[in-house]
Amino acid sequence: GQGQVWWEHHQRGQEKYTRGHLIELLWSTDIEMSKVTLRNSPFWTVHPVYCRGFHAHDLTIINPISGKVAPNTDGIDPDSTSDVLIERVYIATGDDCIAIKSGWDEFGYEYGVPSQNITICDLTCTTPSSAGVCIGSEMSGGVSDVHVQRAHFVDCSTGLRLKTGRGRGGYIHDIRMEDVTMPRTQTA
């Protein structure tokens, strides 16, 4: 992903532009990603936005696990996306392994497209400075019907994080987690 040059510019305060996502999918349907290894993303690694029918399986995502070295290198960020299945995925990163979003502030309100019907299973992830699965903070369109099962969060700062900010709005409901292990994870 050639992220290192972008991380260095960020650390030196020399960013003139937003760092790019390694893979960004917009307004797409019936997407399947499988059997690929993604490394060293400049910013979020996989970012489906306004999509329906996103299936990621048998993937490996590897970014430096220090958020100071490689900031904002989330693994998979479904954003205003529905009918998502993420399974048999390994993620090691310095930010959230999976971050579910649904629009940012006024854009989220205006579009009003929630993230919903999301299943995450057989996930293994490591992120010493962030969450295995995070919902928010960009979620003005709302998030519902998320099911996490058979997840293994190893050396994570947090297992599941619900993150919001004052004035951002949105909603979160119908979140289920089952059969989750969290060895050496600081906060459930």
C-alpha cells in the first residue's frame, strides 16, 4: 500500500491532502473480496461507502500495530453500507480492526443512509491501541443489526467500542456479540 511515505508526511505535519484509502468502493452492489493480503495502507484499508451486499472473506490485512507509526489505518470500515458479511478475516493494525460508520455530521444527516444488517464472524484481530470492532464515531445516519460471533481479539485496547461525539447524532441498536474471546485485551 506504500503507506509509509504518507505516515511520515502526517507525522511531520506535511500533509497537504487527505491520505487515501487503500481500497474505496462507492455506490456498489454485490461486492466480494477474498483471498488477498493488504498491507501498509496510507489511511483506512477497505472502505465500502453507500454499498449493498459487501462480502469480505479469507482476507489478511496487515498494517503496523503502532498507531503512532501508522495512524488511522483501520482494517475494514463499512460506511452507510448494508447487507455486510465479513468472515474468516485476520487483521493486525494500529487503529480499529473493523469500524462501522454511517456518515459524518451534516453529510450523515443529509444522506440519512444507515449501516445495517452486518455480520462479522471468525475474525481474528490485534490492535494494541484501539478496538477490535468499533461503531462510530462517524455515524450520523445510524447503525443497526450488527452481529459479531466467533471473534478473537488478541492484545487489543478494547474489544467492542461504541464511539460518538456531542452533536453528531445518529443511533445504535440491535448489537449482538457471542462466542468472543479477548486474551490480553484491556477493556471488553
